[in-house]
Amino acid sequence: MSPTRHASWQQLRALADTWRKKHLRQVFEHDPGRAASMTAAASGIHLDYSKNSLDSEVLALLIELARDCDLAGQREAMFSGQRYNLTEGRAVLHTALRQQVDTPVKLDGEDVIPGVREVRARCYDFAERVRSGAWRGHTGQTITDVVNIGIGGSDLGPLMVCEALSPLADGPRVHFVSNVDGTHLSQTLRRLDASRTLFVVASKTFTTIETLSNARSARAWLVEALGSETAVARHFVAVSTNREKVTAFGIDAENMFGFWDWVGGRYSLWSAIGLPIMLSLGGARFDELLAGAAEMDEHFRAAPAERNLPVLLGLIGIWYVNFQGYGSHLLAPYNNTLRRLPAWLQQLDMESNGKSVHRDGSATDHATGPIVWGEPGINGQHAYFQLLHQGSQIVPVDFILALAQRGQIDSHLPTLVANCLAQSAAMMRGKTADEVRAELTARGMAAADVETAIPHRVFPGNRPSNTLLIDNLSPHRLGALLALYEHKVFVQAAVWNINAFDQWGVELGKQLASDIENRLKGADGKPYDASTEALIALAAAGIGRH
Ligand code: G6Q
């Protein structure tokens, strides 16, 4: 059923207009106490959500809506291994990958935990052999460089984590190749020595054309450089659920690390897909990452809604998407090593909640997932933040800032922190005509010029944001942060009554591309529309010319 049928939804709708007319500056003036009351914390992450256009009345109704939509029941269905991903008939158990206790998680009567631990032990053992130099390449050299070949969920998670924790890296250098544009692979390989390079071919299905094309070219490069087909065994490993296809590709099952269909691609960095992280940082740090995520899982499962970070972030997002009409959400991490976090979240959120039918197949009569985007906040300030301050659209922001991290230059930190805090304050307060007038007059501007300048320099303010302060960007805290966003996406899907765990849009792309590729190679096929036919003809001629 649609969430719009609940009385709580209708009551929220009634409140939405009132809030459109309120200004956060006045809201703070009337109730400065909200700064203290509208905060929550877990796993070293402090969330200040007081700069949002809502109060305890709205929040209580949002929590009632979540209750009406049986968020708690759906959450348990996921954690306990029910086939919650109903369109693919699969369980959704990425949380089992990081579970710290021995409590069985049963799928069709069988506990999945021992299998999870066994694969992880194999991954750690392999990573340790590579890191220690015990694993040698075909010519007896140690491994200095690892190239992960994968795309989407088999790329973004490990890439983002390796970057986020790069100040702690003490293993081989890690590189990521995802694009089938051959320059991605060739530019990466240009700098590498084949005798010291290990390829991790990461593909859940092992049918993804981009990944297989890159893997084939990488293998050809290696075989040519080392002069022997047998070199592949020492330089290629695979991470996949598809043993048959891995061995057909020529990678020994001994060198394959498996996972399961109940791990969605975009939720897979906690599985063997995290192998590049283990190679770069070692098993102990990967354990910390898992422990942080597990702590957030427990928090999500047990904390009351009023203090539950994923529930709060999810419900605040619903208030904006469904009741204020804000269709976009910006992630602004201020730490540079979190620069790939927005790309990871973009996939997580938009692939999960970019849906228009309810779980029963009926069309949604409400908006669903927002457009998620972002870059490091400090760079954004010198680019698109202009639109956030004075543009005609309102974009809610999550400001994310870790206050400590290995590799920090301490003298830079106050500047970084000040910028982050100043932006959320400015977006909330804005700047009135009177304030601009006083400022310009004090600077000695002539009265007539001041009046001309005012409209351009007024900031409407009333632009909402969350601030997430993290004590230290450790593996543990990063794990908790990522799990927080995974569960935020879950909360929204549960309220919207959509399936966050399928991705038919991705499948469509895979299907169409292979059809058009055949056409480009000269095969006959069913005709497309006139525009696509013309583009195919032009492109085929262009490819032929080079
Ligand atoms: C993730 C998506 C998608 C997937 C890639 C790669 O949830 O399903 O991004 O991860 O298409 O798929 P393979 O891992 O099967 O190559």
C-alpha cells in the first residue's frame, strides 16, 4: 500500500505549508534550545540536525509515519534473512558480512556466518601473503601494485574506502580500472611493471562486458610482457559468485574468492569485493571497518527512533522529498580523502531508491529517491555553492567533517573546520537587506550605490542542512558512516514501500549495449528509432576510419 494513505502522511502534508512560511533564522531565535535537543550520536559520529526546517512536532509525525509503514518489521525482515528483495527472490544480508557475534543468521535453514568467516579468512591469508612478499609473481618478484578491474558495485566501494583510508595504507599500491574506454586501462598499465602487478577481477556475475573486456586486455598485456600463458596463475585472482565463468576465463578456482547472491553489488564492499582494501591496509584494519559497521547495525536495530541516526537522516530526507518538494540532496565531505564518498553514495541511493513502483508493483503516487551528488565541500564552495546560497532551488546538504585523521597538517585544520561550519551557518541564516546595507555603508559605499547593490548581495537563507562531525577518520568510524548511509537508504525505501535491492535499470543498460555493439560490428538486428539508427551509422563509420 502507498504511504500516502496513512493519516500521518496527511497530517505531515498539512504541516508542510506552515513550514514553507517559516524562516530558520526566526526558528532559532524563538528556540535556541533546538541546537542542543536536535542532536544525536553513535559510533563517534555526532549528528546536528537542528538546521533543518522542522521541529519536534514534524519529527514525531515522521516517526509515526515510519511506524505506520512498519519500518521495524521490515528492518527485522532484512536482518533475519527473509527474501526481502522480492523481485529477485533474494535475501539481503550484507549486515551478516560484518556481524561480530556468533548468533546464527539462517537462510533456508542454514547459518550463513561460518561461510562468511571462511571466505574472509582465505582473503586475509591471501592478502597477508601478498603484503609480506610470500606470494611471488611468475618471475619470482614480489607484488608492488594491485589493479582492481570491476565496475559499479564491484568498484566504487573498495575504491572509496581505499582513498578514504589511504593515509593508513601500508601494502601494495592499489589502482582501479572500471571504464571500458581503453585509455583507463592503458594509462594505468603504462606506469606498471607486469612482473610485480596483481590483477583482481571483481565481478559478481562475471558477465559484465566492461569488466571482462578490461580483464582480457590486462591478461594479454601480462602474457605479452612475461612471455608465458602460465604467468596468469600468479598474477590474476577473481572475486565473484560465478565459479564456472571464472574458470572459463582461465582463472583457477584456487585463486577465486566467492560471495553470495544475497550480497547486492552496491552493498558488497564488506565481502571479498573488499579484497583491494585488505591488500592495501591488511586484515586487522578491515576488521575495524567491519566492527564500525556492525556497531552502526546494532544502533540502527536497537536505538529509539528519536536517537537513531539512520532513522533520523532517512525521515528528514522524506520530509524534504515528499513534503517540501526538494528533489536533490548534496553530500559535502570536507576531508579530502572522502572525495569519492559522494560517488559511492550516489550509486547506493539512486540505484536503490530510483524506483517508481511499490513492492506490489503498483505505481507510486509520491516522489521517491532524490538526485544525490557532491564533491569535497571546500572545492564546492569555489564552484556550485553559489547556487546553494542564491539559486532558485533549495538543496538540502549533509556536511561531513572528520576532526582528526592520520596525515593531517594540524595548522590547516582550523581553516577546514571553519569553512565547513561557516557554510551551514550562512545557508541557514542568509543575509538580509538591512545587514547588507549596514555592511556596505560601513565600507564607505555611496548611498545610491548601496541600494543598487543590495538585491544582488542579499542571501535568502533558510536552506537546510545536517552536520555530521566525526571524531577521527579511522577504519572503525568509516565503517559506521557507510553503514549509517546504507540504513538511511533502507529507511526511506521502507517508508516508500519500494524495493531498494533490485536494479532493473542497470540490467537494461547491459542488454541494450550488447545489442548495439553487435550492430556496430556489422551484424543485423532489429532497427532502433531514426535518431539511434543515424548515430549507429555515424559511429560505425567513425570507428572504421581510425
Ligand atoms: C550494483 C549494481 C551494479 C553492479 C555492476 C557490476 O548494485 O548491480 O552496479 O555492481 O553492474 O556488476 P558485476 O559485479 O556483476 O560485474
